[in-house]
Amino acid sequence: MSGGGHDDHDDHGRPAPPDAGTLEALARPEERVEGRAKVTGAARYAADHVMPGMLWARFLGSPLPHARIRSIDATRARAMPGVHAVLTGDDLRGLLHGRRLADRPVLAWDQVRFVGDRLAAVAAETVAQADAALAEIDVDLEPLPAVLDLDSALDPDAPVLHPDFASYRYVDGERQPVPHPNVQGAVRVRRDDADLEAVFASAARVFEHRFTTPRQHAGYIEPHATLVWVDEAGVIRVITTNKTPFPLRKQLMATFGLTADQIDVDAGFIGGDFGGKGYCVDEYACVALARATGRPIKAVTRYAEEIGAQNVRHAATMRLRTALDAEGNLLAHDAEIRLDGGAYAAAKPLPHLSLAGATATLAAYRIPHVRIVATTIYTNTVPGGHMRAPGEVQALFAGESHLDEIARALGEDALAFRRRVAVRDGEVGATGARFRETRAVEVLDAVARELPWDRPRRPGRGIGVAMSARHVGGGKLPLRVRLHHDGRLEILTGLPDQGSGGWTVLRRVLAMSLGVSEARVLVTKVSTADAPFDPGIGGSRITHLASRGAADLATAVEAWIDERLPQAIPDVPSGATWRDDRLVDPADGREIATFEAVTARLVPEAEPVELSVVFDASAPHGPDEPGDHDFGACAVEVEVDEASGTVRVIDALLVVDVGTVINPVAHRGQLAGGFAFGLGAALMEGLEVEDGAITTLNLGEMKLPTAGDMPPLRIVQLPTTVGPGAFGAKAAGEVTNAPVAPAIANAVADAVGIRVDRLPINAERLLAALAERQTTTGATSPAD
């Protein structure tokens, strides 16, 4: 017996292509699992939760980027009306936290390392009382020399921001050695054993460029929030906006010396993420306040605090050098990427404490000799964290702008040049990646078809293109399903849903793989106390993991029913199939029994059957085994007004290599939303820093793009069934935003002959570049 859309696998464990019926069913718009709760207002986000006796937490941040703490006197604050507790670093001395490296104090006790670093935590009856108490805390700080830029941070005599770095707890393994104490970590790519400098010296041509990108905030509308209390059994309960509740529990356990049964974390509805909610800091101080007061503690971050003191996209400087042979082929590539990690590395989950995506400068191209080093550096600024396509946004802006300049110098068309040097089937990308299906050329060919690339340019108009290749993430996802007497299938998962549709993937795939209706599948989110460890959301892995896990659940349910079906229905024909909630005879399609009738006979009314699976895509693979990637390209036409410096995108195209789409509405939303994300990075977003402090502290100054900023956008999907998810699904969340900024930069260069090497490309920056060109060359029109 098998389900109607059963997800079979090939000899390598990869999903087999879906049949026509499954493809037709998947093409129907999905109904979101959590959609009704959200649109009716029934969904409760972390900030919506209240409890009797609840106190409000507020935090005192440092006004200086780097200082020694001489003293903190909270005597007056503790005597203020409504105040139940004031904690300082002396109360929590030695408590550090971090996802991989525990280098961030819950409250600073010896020195502060950025503007906003927390000095004290207050718990009071009201927010106003807590704020009043903060104003009464006397802090005596001795200013220390601040390290505010990447170059000075690595000087031999630079102030060391973390003198005790060797003593910090490092999770799961041993921290790699660093060349300077102000280095957080580095990720390296090296292809071949050749003398790279000798290769460059013998090259026909060498090109070198430098690029800069700023800090960005993820721009989610819901700020960080948490509610913490200690229940009657002494268990610490945490409601959080963190999209990785199980890792957060593990980190809280390590910081406070707790065991898994002493703390329970629940991430319910999450109001947006875009990478910024994989790491939170409020929970640690709130746990300390809850233990100190014996009362529930709630904290909701104000947006100015979100922007100024939460984990932001790393600012970066990138030096790229590329050698070409006499035929104009890419011969060697050398990239030095420096990422501003800010005051702490605590937000980084990867072992190398850097951003792997920062090595993707020319990931979609074939280059035999490659050296890329992406180093993350401590500075006295807001700590850097993960944000949609972390590292790739910086790297692709540099790499695709660099490639455009090379094509221009060679006198080649930018699109034709990319097509000539793009990676093909059987070839290895610049980072050493091997591709299960290599679609770079197909993507570029689609750009040529869909956008009139060769049309004559009007004055002030330009067209630009950029390409990306992003891996489909893996990992491990445990799931449980309860089969009920009345035929309901209840999936129990610890996986949060921050709006991307992971729960809907679970429901759709289980239903289609088993051959039952989606209406009978429920998804129940459970806390860390009731579910096995789940890695949380991130890394373009959820569609892959959730769909394969749901398909495995379908197999488990089917096997359980198969084993017992003769008890309920004697003489079941061989090959009977579940189709549309009915068990049908393969010979004539007649109905044998309904799903409810079978479960009513096999499942006790008072005892649902519970089955568990763990889908594991994290097992090590051989070095030559290809991986799954999405290829994509962005092409835009811009209009540049040289008098005002404004850049307007008048036509935009996304071409995306996609697998089988499971949630068609959400999928298109992810692609279009990715373009909007990239548009903001290209033209308007960027956190300004003065003396170590973020000064753009509201959404108006951040200038996030709105619907009015969006140009006409066409999305061309190049479908394939070669994907690691169920039915051949791939990823969508992080493939479209990274190539947008370089495409726009390349279009600006095409329009006015000026290479803007720093984001965002706003009017002030472009006017300055135009003025510099006129001063240097006397030119008043675009260069040839």
C-alpha cells in the first residue's frame, strides 16, 4: 500500500520526481497553518503575553564605546517606588553567553565595549518606574581608547578588547587560533597548491578593486520580547521571540549552570526575522531578575534599542584581486574580506566565528586558483550578527561589481562575459563547491531572453546584471505525529515559524505523501520540554528538512497502518492505495474504506498512536559528492538623474533556479521580498555610526523600502525536480536578495560610467562620485 503522492527516493536517498497529480495539487495556493490565527488577531506574540504579578525589565546601556567601570551605585534606584530589583555586573560577575563563543557578559562588570553595552537591569511594576530607576543609577566610567575601524583594530599596538579571550568558553570543540587577539575568527578557501603570487605574476592581466558595505538592521516589525518566570516546581519558563528555542535553552543552561529539566523555552508566533532573531540577549538578564524577585519578568525592546544595540549585519571592507590568462579566462582570484564583528562574537553559531557566505565573491564561476580569507574583527561597535544571506550580500556586491569592471576593461558585454566564465556541469565553483545540477548558464540565458539586453541605451539609462549561487541548507529535524481515532493526523514539532511557512510545508507534504486531505492534518508547536532538540530556523534549510521529515512521517504512518490493516479489513487487495482520504483498489479504483473508518478500527479513542522520525541531512558526505544549490540572477534597468544624484530602478527581473514548489504563494513572496530586501541595501539602507554609536535610530532614518519604492518586477522561475527536499524541493529564502545591489551598481556604472564601490548608492554618494569625476577628468558625460 502506498500514498497518493508518495515521496520515493533514488539510489542515493534523494527524492524521486513527483508525479503529475502531485504537481497539480502543489500548484494550488496553500492555506497557511497559522494564517487564520494571524488575520483574526488570535495569534499571541511574545509581547502579548502577560501574567499576574508581572514586572517589567529595563536595561541601562553604556554611553561610551569603551570604558573601565570604576563603580555603579544603584542605592537610589533600589529605593524608587515600584522597583523590586536592580542588578549590576557585580551581581552577575562571570556570567557570559554566546551561541558558539561565550564572550558577552549578561551585565558588564569590568568594562564596557560598545555604546549600549548593558550595565544594569531593573525590574519594576511599570515601564515608567523602571525607566525612572535607570535614571537614578550612578555610573562612573573611565574612558578607554576605542577601536572603531577595522584597520586600526589589527595594529600591533591596538587596544585588546578582550584580554581574557583565551579563557572564554567555546561550545562543541576547540576554538581555532587567531593571529591577533582582536580577531574573532576567520573562514578560508584555498584551491590548489600553486604559488598564488607566481600565478598572478605570470598572468596576462590583473585587476584589483576595493569595496565597502555598511551595517544594516534586519528590519523586522516585531521587536525582541521575552517573558520569564519560575513555576511552582522551580522550572524556569521562557517565552521568546528567538527563532532557535532549543539552542537558546542550551545557551541558558550553560550560562546559569542548569540542566535541561530546569528550563523550558517556547517560541510561539514570531513577527519576522530575516536572520536577526537567531540570537537574543534579554532572556539572560530576565532569568536573573526572575530568580532574584520570584516574579514573572517581561521585557520588550524599544526600536531605537533594537537598531542601536542588537545584532546587525556586519559592515565589511573587501579587497579583490583577479588574474586573467591571455584568452581572457579567469585564472586566479584572491580576496581579503574584513568583517566588523563589533564588540562580541556571541551571535555567531559557526565554528570558525565568521561568515561562510563572505567567501562567495565569485562562487558561480570557474577559477582554477583561489584564495579567499574572510576575517571577523572585534571593534568597539554594536555586535554583528546574522542577517538574510549573511556574508553573501557583502561578498556578491564586491565580486559581481569587480567582474563587471573586468568585462568593461576587456571590452566585453557584461552578460556575455559572465556566460563565458560561468561554471558548467562537472566543474567546480570558485569556493570548491560541486553542484548536483549546475544552472548558471541557463539562468544567464534566461536573462538574455527576458530583458532586451542589447537594446540601445538612452542617456542616463543603464542595465546591469549579477548572479548568485547559494547552497540549500541541511541539518537534523525530529518530528512526531499522533494518529487519532477520528482520523486526525497531528504533527508535533519544536520548529518555530517566523512567517516563512514551515508549518504549512509539514502539513502539505504529509497529506500529499500519504494520500489524505490537508484538512485532517494539524500542526502543533510544542516547547523544548515536549519535543526533541530542533536546530531552529535559518540557513535556507527549513523547506528541505521539514518536507523530508513530513514525508518520513507519512512513511511511518503508512507502515503502521499496513501492518495492522488486515485486522480492520480482511482481504485487502495487493497494491491498494490511499487517494483523497480513501483506500482504493488498484484494479478498478473502487473505494475499499475511508481513512476515518480505518483509524476508527485501529486506533483506540482514548489513546492516539504516536510515531517519531528524525530526518538527518547533516551526516558527513564525501569530498567529491555534489551539493544542492540555487542559481539566480538579478537584472535591472536604472535611470540616473545626474543633477540630483537620484537612481530610479525602472525595470527589474529575477531569474531563479527553483525546485518543486510546495507553498506557491509563500514561495513567490519570498522571491519578491528578497528583491525588496536587496533594493533597500542597494539604494537606501545603512546604519550611520559616529564615535562608535549608531545614529540612525528609527525606521525613518533607516529608510527601509516600501511598496512605493518597488519597481515593476518580473520573476522567471526555471523549475527542476533535482532538489533535496520532498518531491525535489529546494530553497527560496536567501537566493534573491544578494545579487540585487551589485546589479543596480552595475546598471549605474553602465548609465553614467562611474563605479560606486560603497553601499548604499544614495544621492549624496553618487553626487560626490560625479563631482570627483568632473574634477579629475573634466568629463561632463559618461565615460566610454
